[in-house]
Amino acid sequence: MPLSLDLYTYRKMLERKIDGLIAEDDPAFNIFIDISMRLDEFADRARSLELSRVAEGSRLTEIDLSDDTIVVFPVAKRPILVSSRDDGGAA
């Protein structure tokens, strides 16, 4: 099931984590860590795909995180596929 998160909510979660308001046993903590790791992976892959302008400053309105795919929606709402799992040709 895809997890959709707007950047305002993500920033608020970041503030809560920094302020110690999200405990490690809080389900929100696990979601926050998962999102943070995926965003780090996205930035790395974006740089390797020469999409650093997306990773380093486009005004993003929504980030859609599903099991193995990160899709970034810029302001124009046109999706850019950044990474997806390689199934090795499995159907």
C-alpha cells in the first residue's frame, strides 16, 4: 500500500523527532525512519541519474513512497520516476 506524505507533514515529523517527541516505540518513528532512508536513497540515485536539480531544490508538493518505488511530483504534478526495484525480468 503506497504511503503518501506531503512535505509539510514530513517537516513536522522531522521537528518532532529532533525535539524528542517521537519515541522509538511510536509507529510514527518507524514511518519517519523509513521515509528518511528512502529520501536519502532518492537523493543518491537522483544525483547518479543527473537529476540533482530535483533532489537539491525543486519545490516538491508530494512524495509517493511505495514498496520499492519512489515517485516525486514537482509543482506541475508531472511524476518523475526516480527508482524502482529490478525484478530481474520476473513477471
